[in-house]
Amino acid sequence: YDQAAYRQTDDEQYEPLLAEKDETTTEVESSLPDELTRDELELPSLAEPELARHYVRLSQQNYGVDSGPYPLGSCTMKYNPRFTEDVAALDAASVHPDRSAESVQGTLKLQHDLQDYLGRIGGMDAVTLQPPAGAAGEFAGILLADAYHEANGEGHRDEVVIPDAAHGTNFASAALGGYDVVEIPSGDDGRVDLDALDAALGENTAALMLTNPNTLGLFERDIERIADMVHDAGGLLYYDGANLNALLGRARPGDMGFDIMHFNVHKTFATPHGGGGPGAGPVGVTEDLADFLPEPHVRETESGKYERYTPEQSVGKVHGFAGNWLVLIKAFAYIDRLGDDGLSDASAKAVLNANYLAEQVEYDVPLGPFHHEFVASAGEQDAADVAKRMLDYGVHPPTTKWPELVDEALMTEPTEVETKENLDDLADAFNAVAADDAATLESAPNRTTARRIDQTSAARNPRLSWHDLD
Amino acid sequence: YDQAAYRQTDDEQYEPLLAEKDETTTEVESSLPDELTRDELELPSLAEPELARHYVRLSQQNYGVDSGPYPLGSCTMKYNPRFTEDVAALDAASVHPDRSAESVQGTLKLQHDLQDYLGRIGGMDAVTLQPPAGAAGEFAGILLADAYHEANGEGHRDEVVIPDAAHGTNFASAALGGYDVVEIPSGDDGRVDLDALDAALGENTAALMLTNPNTLGLFERDIERIADMVHDAGGLLYYDGANLNALLGRARPGDMGFDIMHFNVHKTFATPHGGGGPGAGPVGVTEDLADFLPEPHVRETESGKYERYTPEQSVGKVHGFAGNWLVLIKAFAYIDRLGDDGLSDASAKAVLNANYLAEQVEYDVPLGPFHHEFVASAGEQDAADVAKRMLDYGVHPPTTKWPELVDEALMTEPTEVETKENLDDLADAFNAVAADDAATLESAPNRTTARRIDQTSAARNPRLSWHDLD
Amino acid sequence: MSGRERGSPYAPHTDDETAAMLDAVGVDDVEALFDIPESVRFDDEFGIDAKSEQEAVVETRKRLRRNDDLTEFLGRGHYEHYVPSLVDHLSQRSEFLTSYTQYQPEVTQGFLQALFEYQSMLVELTGLGVANCSMYDEATALAEAALLAKRVRAADGVRVLVPEYVRDGHVSVLENYTNGADVTVERYGTDAGNVDTDALADAIDDDVVLVYAENPTTTGAVEEHLHEIGDLADDHDVLFCLGSDPVAMSLLQRPVDVGADVVVGDASVLGLPTSYGMGLGVFACREDFLRQVPGRLVGASEDADGNRAYTLTLQTREQHIRKERATSNICTNQAWVALRTAIHAASLGSEGLVDLAERMVELPRELAADLDGVTGVRAPVHDRHHFREFLAHTDQPAPAIASDLEAEGFAVHAVGDHRLQVCVTDANEHAADRLVAAIEEVTH
Amino acid sequence: MSGRERGSPYAPHTDDETAAMLDAVGVDDVEALFDIPESVRFDDEFGIDAKSEQEAVVETRKRLRRNDDLTEFLGRGHYEHYVPSLVDHLSQRSEFLTSYTQYQPEVTQGFLQALFEYQSMLVELTGLGVANCSMYDEATALAEAALLAKRVRAADGVRVLVPEYVRDGHVSVLENYTNGADVTVERYGTDAGNVDTDALADAIDDDVVLVYAENPTTTGAVEEHLHEIGDLADDHDVLFCLGSDPVAMSLLQRPVDVGADVVVGDASVLGLPTSYGMGLGVFACREDFLRQVPGRLVGASEDADGNRAYTLTLQTREQHIRKERATSNICTNQAWVALRTAIHAASLGSEGLVDLAERMVELPRELAADLDGVTGVRAPVHDRHHFREFLAHTDQPAPAIASDLEAEGFAVHAVGDHRLQVCVTDANEHAADRLVAAIEEVTH
């Protein structure tokens, strides 16, 4: 019998598969001609009490930020203020995208004001809210760069330069845009190697995609020089906003020479990641690129009304409608609540937390100085095993084995929401695992809902739906 | 370090006491004169992320209906439809009780319509919504009886007759009203012993309080005879609504001869019990008693408006304002959703479930036939131990050791919301425990958040706040 | 749902399951299980149509929408403060919302601890040794205080004294609850919005078991004579019961310091929005009354492993064990509201609470000054400090002004013929200027 | 909060803690940790005032309240069905809402299982072997389908054919996503609201990698030529991609039965209210394309104890491993919407879904008939079966009618000069009669 919520047992594993509970086949009958309808449909059919229990139980088998620290480097898992859920759920927020501009002045104003806020925060002249996620923002940015070069008669530029430590999405987004990727190795200090960059840049360079601070938590101190080099080569400088939480109120991509940037609203503006999304990836650009933004864009008219319009050389659309609008409402509400003081303090505390934790961790922590995250090295231990063992200590582990610059990387980002006590406890977990032997690590985890899961057989023998189960 | 949400460990017990986390003392400064203010205040002060984690964790250490079966006899723990939460949370529901009647016609109409629905369901002529819980409803009923007798020059009636198997609240409510309680023993068949009743009734009888079906799940078949006896003695017949879920659409207290009744909205109309309340205990009465109802009462005017008024011989008030109004909204929405079909089916399935489960349980189940609940006997086992051991099987146990008519009583009420599969599993748990030895029972539970808790020392050395802890 | 007959949407039985269960029980029809004499069988209908969830939402919403959308400046015992969003989100979690009273503490540690923390906050706020984990509301808590006083004093035919400013409704509840115990409730005089200590001295005597006062009072004055009341009560061996609330207590004189033996009040001022008067009765008292306390108490204990654990305790006071000799008939209380209040209080913390309370002193001061500037209005009526609310004198009839203000979108109390009572908190302060303008408008 | 400097309300540091941490790190001031050259230091302000939660709620609410409260009869790719309350309550649970992508499956079994169940439902609905656990929306899913087709066919300079009824915006997304892969998007003709199979036969050739059609179409017609389209595609070794949604698929021809190789669409029709176009991209395809599937896949496996467990699988397709050779650049997807959709679908069950879908056939039939009775209106324009929506011809200019209807409280699409498109579901059917009356009113 399924164990009550408060405790898992080993011998009576709860296996609540919807399909196994009360599957029913419905013969389809319709006023439509038979040939236009299917014959039957077989989906589970649960009464509401069982449905509620099913999902309550599933939720209890899931770890979220509300469960404890979630120091996944580059993922910036911070607390999600709940009042933003309430405003996104307001009836007035629920409108159809084809509504006339006159009838949704509220939505347009909110879009406009968020565009404005993000422009100020990023130091950008114009911002589109349409991309539905960070990677979609990257792709939109590449599209914009492409259109820009094309409009300038530089359509031959077909290369995007990306440092090796960059997020995988950078590579994939550039490729999706039809560009060849020129990967450059990082320097010994973990930053862009200017010589390598110089060698990579050329007349075919469309853009350099850069994360700053980078995925090692290091600020690219040569950013102005980098910008000059890219611009001198005729390329554009793209800012990956994944680590913007480290810079709020201290530096702005626009001021550093970036031409295009995306924001990750969950990382910087605390919208929930929801187990994988929805996110939103607004893209900011300098004035030179503003005419290429996706349509419809929103602007204020002289009469104080808001209107949709198509920028003169718009690339068209990157999402069927207006992106993940409900998520953007939450981002607006967060920014509006924190204001200058709060945003600036969030960065300060995020950086302080990362540096403090780096001090407490006994694993080797090469490079530095760090901003919002640091990458420790598990050394002789397997970083993936370290992660599994940390689960036994009740915390979520860091991102592992990436970036590859650091052996057996433990990429750790506590964010500003953790207390000193939490960081001390987290460090204790790191340090306890550091002292564990290999056998212990390999057999971990032991205290989780599931023990170590066989990834290999999952991929070798894919079972991707109920239909594939015995 | 506190273990993550998904699992408890034995050696690293999470002890999240707010006061131990981040207690702060605030020196009180004010624009008021010093002598009118306190000096300091010392309460925990947590930032929102930690606060969220604290309560999320506490919730995960709690069992609710959404966690699984909750067959507490006489408590009727059924599924709480969530849409009722939404309507109770509507902005329009949030009004002050001193608002003019003209400005809260919506609230008054809802009050009126709920009064009407309850009247129809109970077969009563008038209903007050003011009592904030079932026991408060009982007390209000006693007040009404008192006022009625007083008005009829029968103020000498100072006894309330109550069967021994009745809820403790009946006795306490009668006592609170200033009445002497005359307890009568149940017959061998678990029902009212008519001879004992006859002996108890007399010129001092103000009322008989009766639960029907009674706490053994048995319908008082002689209800008409009982009503006649009570009325002949000049007393009133009071219906305890705790078990009304067994009769919906099949029989109504008013039709059986009851003069006064209360409803338990959580038991019959699925409002959440919320870990102990708030409840609501509307009281219905026959026409003869309607003039005594608490004020303000609500009625529809000839113009279709709704107004508050004071019934001619009103007993006054039993709650400072209008009772637990938000709870009553949920009850209204539930009744309105189910309608005749749903309410009647709820009773049918509640009774079917109880009878089915009684069949599957191997403990002795004396008496019968049962309606919504049955009382098994743990026999040689200690019923309280049985309950603790059932926790190990992942289910919530029944009510134990009551009513005392049955040795080591296991008073079991599955309600209509359980599936056959759940009932089978529940029966398995009962039967597994029935086969366990005494030592196993005494050492249970072993799989819960806390193991067996020492009640004696808790009462002998009361520690009732942080201030009492070491 | 397939194979499921029309009926309760929350009864999960498929037709097949129903049939199998009937078979197991040995009847053909579920009706056979109802052991009800034909003569009392109900064979009619209630006349209530079953609805979809969507329809049921619409039906309730349609009714509630008939309420006018007024900005309320109402108080007099029921108050609104901004409730943080987190209170809703956390209290709505299934495990809290759908649980019963904690009869099995081993699986309800979460709620027990939350209630223990609620009790602890009340102990800190009142300075008294014991707080229970809720009564229904302030009125019933006051009634329970009177009954406790009577039990403690073990006297016959006794009196309880309450000041004139207490709401009539609350006094009615008090009388109803105490009549059965032969307690008489008497009012004593007030002076300029506070207790008249001379009147109290005249009224008090050895047959009094309880004297009640409020801080702030129902009309919003900060009570300046608490020490004197406490002393008078002491002189006559009378219990002093103080009515207050958690926000007020975080700033005003600590009840224990003025000699209060019992504190009652409404704690839902934290945690609940305006709710047509739904409350959370505070009940705290001196530790030596412990065995006489009404309602539920959560205590700390240990489990079999020696770990701290919580449990309902001292249950022998309660109706389900002691029956007619219980300290109260209360069973279901307001636990979930107490949870919400605890979350709200914890989210404010000491400093947040004190800050909020201080605003409750400043806001009425400012609003009264603004209203005093309106011709034909004098505010506040009493030369006192105020908390959240105050009385204003109007040259014109107050009921007419209140009625005119409704047309302008505001709700205020008319108290008597020429007094308005105005309550201002963080929930409505944004509209205070508009209220002043509206009052100016409707009085000219 | 006491001892906490002004700053982020979600950073928990007390002043003492901050000092201790700075000390441990070895700096005096947190600014010393920012390794940023002076020349790019930002020393201005954003000009955004910090606000209390209450104020922030009010600010956002104030903006949104500028929206007119219209009853929408809008569709064209974004639809509303009544979302059961439970969907909100369950999906808002902390553990779901605040979690990340399931990189550590041992502590995220709950979400993984929910996504597995979502995939399973899509497999059942489409009849195809594989469904991923979400794309952004229908438009981007269609684009990914085209890219998959290109990969599968491994061809250069290829064409994708989409019917004329597809939204321009969707085609723009498709073009933007596929330009980089040298894919050309071409429109092919339609006939009376369905695909013109002759036009398609003319357009299709061996350089085509994908042909797209919808059922129902963007203008609401049930597509009657799916088998022919599938056959045409087969004849030329072209992939057939069908656009649909879970409600439509529960009733209309099963995609696999008409030869669909890929199904895209928007599944947020279950689970989300109208959300200004926020979606949930369906992506399902034949099992033999498994290694070419874009996006995330959840698979069943076993843990070390041999118990069933779930995990993200086949990740070598993804950008974080394969980088520029990945099957897609997608990282964050729409997992939480998929959770909501799964809850909504499970709460309806097979029969509930089929019932809902059948109403989506009946409601537009009835509404079209009613509108056809209005002088100057002819509906539906196409003699087809419809699903949720249909086109109506208007003698008067449609944009003016739509504009006038707004003043009456209704939103409908004007499509071209003399056509309205009207969408009716369980969410707005209660107002259908009023819409007819309003159209009668504004056209006379």
C-alpha cells in the first residue's frame, strides 16, 4: 500500500503511475462523420480526490528552492517571490494576443514599462520581450546580427566566435542561425585569450558571444579591449545574460560595448523555473539594431497611449505570439518591487555569498576572484559522484563537470537568498563528501526518493511513454 | 544539516524552530509617551526565503486528506474541492461586517441562499449561519431551547437528556447553557434504550440531544417514537448534525421530528478542517423556534432586496460578527455544485464505503447495520496501539477507544471519497495490524516523522511556548 | 468519467467498482443499506441543480458581485492589514489545509509545531505564561475568560464588569455564554474614550470575578489607565481581562506589566483579509490558571527516540474527555487561521510588527488632523492617542454623511447621531486623502 | 527586519552576518569583490524606486486594469477552455514551481514522472511513438519539425510547404528558424477552408522535406483531406507534419492513422487560461526519428535498488552536450505548463476530453446557425465541419463591426474586409446569445 506522505519506505515503494490506476478506454462517438473522427481514446480517468493525491505525492518527491539551497552554477536558482504569481494570475492579465491595442492598453503599458526597465538595467536602447527563453533570446540576437550585417551589405559574414567555456546554447543558437562556430580556447586565467580572439576574428566574423562574468565566475577584465577588437573586425558583441545577477547596478552590458544582449528572467529577476520552464529571454540592442527588432514592438504614442508597430527592418517573429507573457509579468513585478536598492543589493549579496562559500569549501578552488559563482575541482573524485553523495547530505549539488577548464568541476552558485548558516551547512556537506571514500561516493545516493538511476540503460533502451512499459 | 524535503534521516533530525533560527529583540520606540508602550519585543525575524522553507517543511511533516485515507470516525474527513477556496478568496467576498445592507447585497443574498439550501436539506423552517463551529451550533441550539421554554413559561426545565454514546460536545454545550445533563445508557443494540429514555424524561426535561445515525453508525429506528416521547414530556428534540452525511436525500431531521439541529459544514459540505478549524455550525429550527434565532438574521424583502433584521424574540448573538463567513461561502459553493444528485450520491457512496470496509476488516465488528461508519473492536489489543501501528502502514487510523460501548473501539468512517482500491488497502492495513504482536504494537510507530510521543510527560511538565524550552 | 454514474464528482466509484462492492456487502442496491423506516424516508428533492465546477464558480461569483466596491474605513473590532502573498500560498498547502485536529501527533508534527509557534508568539506579546491555540473570536474568548474567572473564583451569582465602549454584540455573546453560569454582566462608565476609573471603583466589589478593558478601545483610543484598572482588580481579588490584538500588543503596554490576568482579542488582524467578521480568538492567561484554560493547547514533548516532538496536551480539560465538566465546549477551533497569523507575524518579525503598529498610531493622527480641517467636522472627539481609528464629530447628521459617502465609494461608521468612526491602516491609507475630500464634498 | 540593511527583501543577511562573511572573505566592503574596471563601472541609478510588496502588487494591478473587460470570441491559434481550480492549486506547489530542470533525477522523481505522463498522453493522442516534454509553442515546434525533416532527409536547399491558412506570424517564425538551414518556406493553396490537394500535388516535389497541414485549421475547419495529404507526402518521401491540439486530437482523426510523421501544436489549450499567446509546443514524431528529436525527453529506467525511476534521457542530442551539432538550441522549455496540461487532461480523462471536443464541434455549429440568421451575415463561410471557430461573411466592413463590438463588450477577429472569425468554447458559450444580439445591433 502506498505509504503516507510523510515518509518513504524501502519495501513498499509507492509507484503512482496514472495509467496503472484507472485507465479507461472511451469509444469516440460524435456528430461528425465517422471518417473524420478517431475510434477510441485511452487515458487515465481519475476522480478529483485521487488526482489531487497523485500530484501532491509527486510534488513531495521533488526538490525545489523552497526545499533548500539549490546552488546550481549558471542556473541562478533563487527564491521566487509569491506575490508575482498573484499578479500574473489576475483576471486582467488574461487576454488574447489578437486583442486590439485600444482594448489592452494595460498589457501594452506593462510591456512598454518592462522594455524600459530592462533597457535601463542593461544599458540598452531597445528591448524586445518576444523570445520565450534565454536560448530563444540568443537565437533572436543572432537573427538581429544577421539582419544587421545583411542590411549593411555584409551578408558574407558567416562566423560566430564563442569561447570554449560558453554555454552550449551559444553554439547551438549560432548554428541554428546558419553560422559557423569558431570556438576559441580560454586563457590560463580562465578568461578570453586575446591572442586566440585576435586570430579568430576576421572579415567573416559576424559576432562574438560572451558571458560576463563568465561561467567560471570571472569578470572579463579586458572587456573594453575585446569590444574594440570585435568592432574593429566589423563584428557585433553579444552578451549572454545568464550571469547578469552578478553585475546589477555595478556594470551594464551596454556600457561595456555590447551591441546585443539577452536577459534570463528567471536567473536575474527571480521568476520560477518551474522544473524546466517557461522562461523568457528578452533581447536588448543598441540604437543601431533597434530597427530590426521582432514585430510587433510596443511604443508609447505622443498622446500617452500605447501601440504596437513593426520596426522598419524587423526580422519578423521568433514566437507565434508575444512570448511567455505571464512570466514577463512576474519579472516586471520583481524589478518594480526591488528597485535600484534591491537589485543592487541582490548582486552584492550574491557575490558575497559565492565568495564566502568558496572560502569555506575544502576542495581546490582555482582561479578567481569570483563574482556570483565559483568552480571548485573535485580533484581525484568524480564530480558526478560528488553530486550524488551531496544529495545524501540533504542539499542540492552544484553543476558538475563543466566548464571543462577545471578538472571534475563543481560549478557553484549559491545566489543571494542563502543565509550564512545555510552556506556553512552547504560547506559542511561539500567537505564531508570530500572526505568520503570512492566506494561511498559510487554507491550514493542512499537517502533519496530513488537511488542512483541507470542513465545508460535509459538511453540504450528508451521507454518514453506508458506504451513502452511492460 | 537539515535534510532535504524528500527524506527524513534518523541521525540528522531537522528541528526547525522559528525561535532558534534568527531571534531578534527590537527595542520599541514610538511617538507615543513611553509609559504607554512596551519596552521591547522578541520574535523571530526571517527573510522570506527561509520563512517559505520553514513552512513548506512543516507542511511536509503533516498528513492531510490529500495525503491519503483519513477514516476518523465521526470526523468525516472528505476531499475538499479546491474551487471553493477560489470563490472564498474573491475580492468581492472580502467585506467588513459593519457594511450597510444596501452595499453588501451580494453577501446578504449568499447568506440568504445558504440559509435556504440548508433549510431544504435539513427539513427546517429557518436557519442561522452565525455559530462558528459545530459545538457552537449545539450551544446556540441549547440557547434557543432555553429561550423557547422561558417564553412559554416553562423556565423551570433545567435538564438535557443525552445518550451515553453522544459526542462530548453535547454534554459540554448543555452544561455551558446552564443545564444539568441526564445521561442515558444505550441499549444492547447500540441505540437509544426507550425505557431508559422514558425514565429520564420528565417535567424538567428541556431537550433530548441525539445524533442520528448515532456514533456507532446505527440509525435510530425508533426516532418517531422517541420524538413523540420527548414532545409529550414537553421537551424539544435536538439533532446533532455530525453524521448528516449519511442521510442526504434519504431522510431529513425536520421530517423525523427534530425541532433544532446543527450542521457541521466540514463534515457534510466538504469545507476543509484546516488542522482544527475554522468550521461553521449553522443551526436550523422549526417554525416555532424561528423567532428566537440570533441577530442579525437575513431575509429577502418583497422588492427582491436582502435585509438584516432582529427576530422578534432573538437570543442575541453567539459570535461577535457573522460567524466564519469565508467557510460558509465554501459550503454554499459545494452544495450548489453537487445539487440533489451529487448530495444524494455522496451519502450513497459514503454508506457503501463504510459497509464495504466493515466487510473486509477482520477485527470483530459488532452491531449494525451501519450507515456511514462502523465501530470495530480491537479485542485484546489496545486500540490506541493499533492506531499507532496503522501509521506504519501509511494510513491514518480511525478514531479510537470511543464510543465506550465497544471494547477498544476502532470507529471508522471512510467517507465517499475513497476508491475500492483504497478501501482494500485500508483493510489490509487493519488486518496486518490485527496479526501483529503486542510488542510490535507498543513500539509503533516506526516510520513516521516522530516516533511514539510521550503524552504523559507533556501533560505533567507542560512546555507550551518557546519560553518553556531549554 | 467513463463508467462513472452521475453523482458526486468527488466520489470516485466506477460502475464496476460499485457493483463489486455491493456484491461484497451482499445487497443489490445501495438503498438497501439505508436502515431508515419508510415513514421518515425523504422522497422529495431539495430542488438544487447539480452544476459543473465552472458553473458553480460563476453562480457564487455572480452573487458576490452584487456587493458594492467600496473603500472601507471600517474597524470597531474587525480590521484589515495587508496580508503578504506568502500567507496564502503556504496556508493553502494541502497538508495544512486538508488535515484534521492533531489526534495522531506522530503524523501531524508540522501543524503542531506551527501552533506551538503561534502560542509562543502570543506568550511573548502578552507576557502571560499560557496561550491556547485559538478560540473563535474576541467575543467568545471574552466569554470564556469570564467563565474561567468564575471557575477560578468558584463563586455563585457573580458579576462581570465591561466598559461602555464594548460593542453591544460582544456583550450579547458574553451574556449568552455566561448566563448558564449565573454570571451577570454589567457595564461601567467611560470618560473621554477611556475607562472612567472612578466609575469602575464604584462598580467593583467582591462579587465581581472579572473586569474587562480594551487597549486600544473599540473606538480607537489608547487606554491610559491600565495600571489603575489592574490595581483596582487586585484590590478586590478580581481577574483583569484585557482585550487587544497582536499588532497593538507589539507596541502598547505589555499586558502582563499592567496586571492583566487574561488577554483576549482578535489575532486575525494578522493573516486574514476583511472577512465579514471571521476572527481568531486570542486566549492567554497566567500560568496558574493552566488547568482551567479553555480550548486546545500544544505542548512540547519527546518521542521514543528522545527527539523533540509536539502534541496536544492537557486534554483532560476538554469536552471529549471531561464532557459536561470540561473547561469549554469548544472542539473545532480556528487552527488554520492561527497558522496564517503565525506566518504573517513571522514574516514581519519583531521590527516589522513594531513598525506596523507605530504606523497605526501615526495614520489616525494624521487623518484626524486632516478631517479636523474640514468645516463642520471636529476630530478626534477625544483628546487621546489613537490606534487605527478615532471618532469624529460632525455638525450634520452622521448617518446621512455615511450614506452619502457610500455613493462616493467609501464606507465609514456612523456612531450615534453626530459621530463618525474612521479606521485607517496600511490597507486603506492610500485612499485617506480621497476620503477627506469626499467628506468635504458631502458636508457642503 | 531587525539588523538587516535596506536592500533586497529576499537576501536574508543581517548586518552582523554580512560583517562576519566579509571578514571571512577578507574584504572590508562587498564592493571590493567586484573585479570590474573603473572605466566600465556603472555609477548611476536605474531610476526605479524600491517598493513594498503591497505597493508592487498595486503598481502591476493598476497597469493591467487599463485593459478593457471584453468577452473574447477569439481563437486563431490561441484558445481558452475552463481550467479546473485544482490545476492552479497543484501546479503552484512549491516543489513543482521552484525546481529546476531535472539534472539530479534522484531528487526530482515527482516532476520527471509528471512529464513522463505528459509525454504518454501525447503519444496516446497522436498515436506516434515519441513525444518530447515540450517546445515553446506551436510556431517554434513547427520550425523544429522542418529542421528535423531537413536532418532526416539530409538534403541541401530544400522546401517546406505550408497551407495558406496558417497565421503569417507562424510562417515568419518558421522562416526565421529555418533560413539558417537553407530551407525555403512556400505556401500552397486552400479550397473552401481546407487544403487544396491539387495545389499541393502541383507544389510537392522531391526537394520538399516537409508538408504541413492543420486539423482543425487556423480558421476552424475540420480538415477532410488528411489521408490524401499523407499519401502525397509518402509518394514523394516527404514528411507530413500535422498541426493540432490535445482537445482536437481526442476526437478528430488520429494523426498516425492519416500518415502524420510529426505532430505539432499548442497543448496549453488545456492547463492555461488565455495568456496573451503563451503556449506549450507539442512535438511528437515517429519513433525512428528518435535520435533527431529536438528538446527534452524523459525516460523510464531503474535505480540501484531495481525500482522504476525516471530520468532525462538521450541528452546527447542536446545543446549542453552536443553544442553546435545539437538537434536544437532549446534549454529551458515549458515544463511547468506541461505539468498543468497533464493535470487538466487527467482531470478530464478520456471521456471528459472526448465530451469537451464534441462540444467544440457543436458550439460553433450552433453559433454559426444563429449568426446566419442575422441579416447581412452569412455563416459559416465554408461548408465544412468546424471546431471551436468559423468564418462569417459580413456585408458591412468587418473591421468596423469588430470595432463596434468592442464598444459592446465583445472581441472578435476581423479577417479581411468582410469576414469575422468567431471562436466559441466552454469558456465563452454563456455569452454566445449576447454576441449574436450585439452583432445584430451593430449591423443595423
